[in-house]
Amino acid sequence: MHAGHPGFGMLALDGGVYVRCSTGERGVDVLAVRRPDRSENVLRHLERVVADDSRYVHRELTAWIARWLAGRVPTP
């Protein structure tokens, strides 16, 4: 998500669902993942969100995601 392309990401409080939506070149891009703890792509994305130190980052949300990532039990 960047200037001129509004979007959002949402992680369920229990960590069971991750939804991301943004505007693309020709429409709206939507990603919905059940059990994001089983998706390496989603986990890497969330790690990038936590590492982002931009002034536009929502600090409380980033802290919550960091706690969720740290507390999850890795899937075998």
C-alpha cells in the first residue's frame, strides 16, 4: 500500500484469518487467508509490516502483530 493506492490489512483477534485489500492497476486486489500461521507468504508479509518504521505505520497494530508472531506455535 502506498500513496494514491488506499488499502488495509486486518488480522482477526484470535489470529485465525488475515484479510488484505488494496487498489491495483485495474481494480481492487483482495487476499483472504484462513490460518495465516500456515502461510509462509503471509508470515513474511506480517514480518515486513512489523519491521516498517515509516511514520504512517499504526504503532499499536504493529505491536499487536509482533506479539502474535512471537507467540504463535510454529506449524509442523
